[in-house]
Amino acid sequence: MQRYLFLDLDDTLFQTLRKCPVDERLQARAFLPDGAANSFSTYKQQWLWQWFSEGFKVVPVTARDAGAFARVKLPFSEEAVLNHGAVILDKSGIPDPTWMALMLKQQSEFMGCLLDLWHDIETFCQQVNGYKTRLVQDFKTTWYGVIKHTDGTEAPLLALLHAVIDNHPAIGEGKLYWHLNGNNLAVLPKPITKEKAVAYLLGRYQREYPGLLTFGAGDSRTDAAFMSLCDYALIPKNTQLSRYLAAA
């Protein structure tokens, strides 16, 4: 039976040093553009990757763009879902043309809403110290926006969320949505989701392999949607998704 694992990366397979327990056996997994290591796997995560890579075809499902994904030092050999699902790379690292054409068409319908809200976000952030805003551009297309804060907590991002983002008409109408996890607040057009990209790939794999067995692994509440498409789900403890399920 063919086995596929759809695998979120950050905070599932590795994390920043600040989030790591005291462990002398940490291994660098992802790097900054200047070559400095900025994400690490614990010994358990290293063992987990070994198990995954030996038993499954592993499909990364990540918010990372192509540049940040290329700086993850793991030997991925299957397709990869990037930019929260906006881009799917084939096994040679080239964007899937069918998926890309679909996303470009849909993205064009929502770009005006995203840029309008982004103007309001930047206006707010320029008045308060500590915010870092970025529109994510990959393959010559702007896909979504992300905001971080220098103090590394959710509190200032929640302030921005309540003051600006939640009040924007495009959020209320469902044309845009937001995702907050730790020091990362993303604002995305409706068509961009990990779930839709995984569903696209699942359809292909199921045609190729009758009786396919699938696993999904992720740490965030927004990962739950793509994980629910799989036969089984793997959730790291002490993460946003595990805490949400424990409180339900």
C-alpha cells in the first residue's frame, strides 16, 4: 500500500531556538539568507523525520515561499505545497502549471481587497513601534501579507487584529481571512488555503494508487482542514492545535 504524509514544517518538524527545550542534540534544519541557522529539530523530531522519510512519500505543506523552503535542509523528493497553498511545486521544483493558472486567475479577483486592507495595516503599524509588515511575493506574484512584532508575542498582533483587520469589509464578506499563531499574523485571500492544495494533490495520488493510505501532520488550527482530508492526523503536543483540541 502506498503511503503519503502531508507534512507542515515550522513548529511541527522544527522550530526557532527560542521554542526549543534544553537539548544538546539539536540539529539545524532551516537557515536565513545569510546562512545562519534559525530553526532546529529536537532529538525526537530528528527521529520522527527518519521514520517519516523511510516509511512515507513526504509532501511538505508550508507557509514558506520558494526561497525560504530552499533553505530547509532536508531531502524532500515529492511535490511541495508552498505559500499556504498558493503554489505547488512538482518533483523537479517547478510550479505545477495547472494549479498556478487556477491560482493566478482567482488571486486577481481578490488583489484589490488585499491591497486596500494592507494600506490600513501599514498606516496603523507606522504609528506604533515594533511591527514588521511584509507582502509575500513569489514567482512574480503577491500572494498574501504577514505581520510580526519585535516583542515576539501575540498581544500586539491581537491589538492590530481588533483595531484594523476585523473591521475591514473584505474580512466580513469572507473575501479575505486571517490566521494568527504566535508571532505570526497572516492575511490571505479566500482562494489560498493548504486544504485546497492538498485536495488537488490527493485527487492525483488516489488516481495513481488505489487503496492509498494518507497521514497529515501539523501544529496550527489552520492545518486541521488539510489534515482532515487524510486517513490519520499527527499533532505535536503543546502547539496551537493540540491546545485547541484539549480545550474543546
